[in-house]
Amino acid sequence: MAPVHIRNVAKYFGTTHVLRGVDIDIADGQFAVLVGPSGCGKSTLLRMIAGLEETTMGAIEIGNKVVNTTSPKDRDVAMVFQNYALYPHMTVRQNMAFSLILAKRPRSEIARRVGEAADILGLSDLLERYPRQLSGGQRQRVAMGRAIVRKPQVFLFDEPLSNLDANLRVAMRTELKALHQRLKTTSVYVTHDQVEAMTMADQIVVMRDGAVEQRGKPLDVYDRPANAFVAAFIGSPAINLIPGVLRRTDGAVTVEIADGMAVQAPPTVAGADGQRIILGVRPEHVARATAGPLFARVVVVEPTGADTHVFCQFDGWSGAVDLTAVVRERLDFGVGQVIALRLDHDHLHVFDAQSGKSLWT
């Protein structure tokens, strides 16, 4: 096991600036998840850690050793790919043993390591099968087993669950987390799925346009997003972002969100009177009320069993504003019905409208 340090790393493909001064510290044994929209540079960064892409500027350290010029085979990392990358003409046993055979390890050691990995992953009864005889989840476990037998310093995962159906993804997500808790090997995991990031990570790294927007513990990032982009990307259903104007009167702070509609804001929020802001409130912090302060028209009601998702709209300063509430009640609203809602004062976020940065102090 080893820590991984990314120091002011930049990457160009020709004149295209893909990564822009990325700094990340991943502690020994930590499970770090790089998350962000397609094209943000997260997979490129993972490939640079693996040595499959050259670093234009900056340094990558594995085990406190700079590996910029170290070949992939000498970095002591193991990578699990999205498409499994199994050899179709080899059995499960042969696929898992292949890297050890290339390293000319003793047969007894190869057999022991493959057997141990197969036991961990529930593959002992499948060792003589070929990849074509396996399900998607079984193939991904073989790919992970091939990485485990190498006993690397660092595991690298490049969207390993994206080819699986929804139910299998949830099951494999649980298996991966349990596997990490057992092996305690430093892991770097790339995904565009923020639910995977929230549920699996010790440290979550949110990226956009080749830069790190925020990193930290998942719930810290969820509760205190650094900007409106992070707030919108992390959380499902997505956070409500409502344009408004900050007002300060006799020590009280409010946010005007529409003509005649104002919401009390936390007194610790920064910003000047009259400043245009974006008010953020997560759907679970929007509740039904008897007398406002917010009135919205029901657009769609989605019962999910435990919760009910209520999608609404109201007329804001610049047109219709969408608002989502998640409530535990089984409500039966009609489309077009106007309902009163309140926002949880203790869980509001305020962002500058121009920069998107949080105005929390």
C-alpha cells in the first residue's frame, strides 16, 4: 500500500488543455473517487497515474516516489477497466494468473494467489470457465481478481460498473466497498455517477473542465458545497437552485425569490444588500406548509414507495423556476394545484450569481 500525491499536474493534447494544475492527496489505504461530467479529465488523470499517458507538467507520486518517467509495469499499480479487458481464449484461472506468469512467479505461488482471490470474490466454482460463459458481474469480478493477485500498491478503477444493469451495479458497488475494507489497498476510482461517489468514497474529488472544484469527505462536500456547480452535481434528486436578491434590513438577512416571496437566510451568509445570488436548497429540505412563504404549482408527482417526489414551478424574477420536494408522506396532488411550501432555514445554501461561489462564512 502507498499514498498517492498529485502535484500541480497539467496535461495538454496538442493545444488542448485537458488538466489544469490538479492537486490531490490520497492517503495510504484511502478510497478516493474522482467524479465529474464527461470530458472533465478524470479518466485522463487516472491513466496518467497508471503511466498510460505522459504528464505535461507537475508530478505524480506513488509511495512518496515521483513516477513521471517510470514505466507502467514498474509503478506497482493494477487497473480495472470499464470493458473488463479479459482474454477470451483463456479461462478465468488463466486470466487471473497471466500477470504472475509473465512475472515468472513460482507455480505454487501463482496457484495460491489465484485461489485466495477466487475465494474473496466468489469465483472458485468458475475458474475453468471462459469469459463468454460468464455474466457481466462475473466478468467484472474476474477483472478485479486479476488485479488482486498482483497485490499492488494502488488499485485504479476506470468506471468499472458502467456496463452493468442498475440492480447489478448496486450489488457490485457493495461488493467493491466490502473488498476495499478487507484489503485496505489505496484505491482511485473514476465515475460520472455521483451516487457511486457518495456511497463508496473516503474522499470525493469533484472535477470540472480539467480542474478540481472541491475535495473532501462525501458528506462534507454534500453539506457544504464550495460552489453552485458542486451543489448541483452532488445529490439525487438534484439541489434546487433559485435565482434571488440578497436583502439586509436591521440585521436580518432575507432572499427575495419572486415578487412578494422572500425566504429568511442564515445570518452568517456573506454578500451585500441588493446582491444577486442563487439560493440552494436540497429537495429533502423542502416541506409542505400551510401558509408559505413559497407558493408553487404542481407539475408532476412521483411516488417511489418510501418517498414522494413533487416537481413544482413558480414564477421567479426571470421566468418559471423549477422546484423539487422530497417528502415522506404519500401525497395526492393534482397537476396545476398550487401548494404552500417552506424551506428549511438551517439547510439553505447561498451562492454568488456571477461566480457561483458559496457565500457561507
